[in-house]
Amino acid sequence: MPDGKVALITGANKGIGFAVARQLGEQGVTVLVGARDEVRGKQAADALAADGITAVPLRLDVTDPASVAEAAGEIERRYGRLDILVNNAGVAGGFTGTADEATADDLREVYETNVFGVVTVTRALLPLLRRSEAGRVVNLSSHVGSLTLNSAPGSPLAGLDMIAYQSSKTALNALTVAYAKALRGTPIKVNAALPGVVATDINHHRGHRTPAEGAGIAVRLALLDETGPSGACLADDGTVPW
């Protein structure tokens, strides 16, 4: 069992997840590079290891309960605990119509990863997080999930219509609050990180922030001390309204 912290980052073979893995690794954390594609996961872990980071590839498809259970078993066998879980894996989905045109299937495609995947992974790994002296769960959310910002007249988000992705991040925010409440009184803290508009595959690299910049808030929440918040929604510039 390693003396330092052990972190699992889902969807860590590229984008923000890879940047989170790198920054945590640079802080001496053993990073488990969760990835659906085993080859890409190994390539990402090898790239981090080449820079002196302790990185281990871990095949993990958050939409497949069997894959999640297998990954949880592997973490238990190797490390006996988990200190940090970063639920980073996310998709935007293929639906581009307006809210009144959306079907349940359009939303389900996105929710399988962004919402149900988070539930599956968190449930499977909570027993290992409970063995940590200070477990941390970080959910990668987005400003577009804020009901306050979406409904406020004059808000930059007032005209945005991405029902599947937006509502999935709103649901993720609700999960964050629910987990924080359920784990109140334990050493585990659960928070939502808002990375800003980051240039990644999910937005065809149109964001104005780099993955490294977007990863900063997630890393800060992953390394919170005992005085840090739980059940908060935070960006680099402070708390974001639900």
C-alpha cells in the first residue's frame, strides 16, 4: 500500500482529465488513469510516467457496471483504499435541436455518462474512499448547469439551448449536494468543480482556456484540507450559484 495519496480520474486519457492526472501526479499523488480504451489509457499513463509521475492505466467504462466493478476490485487489490475520486468523464451527445424537439433518448445518451456513470462509479468506490483518512470526491460540472445563471435575464447563458448537456450538469450538481449531505460527519468531502470554457474534444476545441487551466480548480478541491467546504460548486474565481 503506497504511503502517499491514490487518485482515480475517469476519462483521464485526454483533455481536462489528463491535465488533472498530471497536476495531481506532480503533487506526489499516485494517479490511476481511468479510460474506456485500454490502449489510449496506457499511452496516457506512459506519457505521465515519462515525466516522473506515478501513473497507472486502469480500464474503466463508466457506463458499464461490470467494468466499474472490475476497476474497483483492482484498486482494492493493489492499494486497499482510494483517497481521491475525480468524476471527469463526460460527453456532450449528438443532439443539436431545441428543448421542445428533444426526446428521452436524446437525454439518455448524455445521462448515461454524465449522471448515471457518476452514480455507478461513486457507489462502487465509496467503500474504498471510506478507508481514506480524508477522502475527496470531485465532480466536473459546468457553468451551463447552473439554474440561476440559465434563468437570469441578461445572463450570458440565458440564450443557450443545450438541453441534454445542460440538464445533465444540473443533475450532477444535485448529486454533488446529495452525496455531501449523505457523507456529512465523515472525513469525505464532495464538491463540484467548474473548469470554465476549456478547449477540448467536447466543444471541438473552441474553448478559450487550456486543459491545464481548467484542471486547476479540480486539483484544488481534490487536495482540500479538513477546513475545506463540502457540497460546494466552485470555479477559479469563487462560488457559482446552483
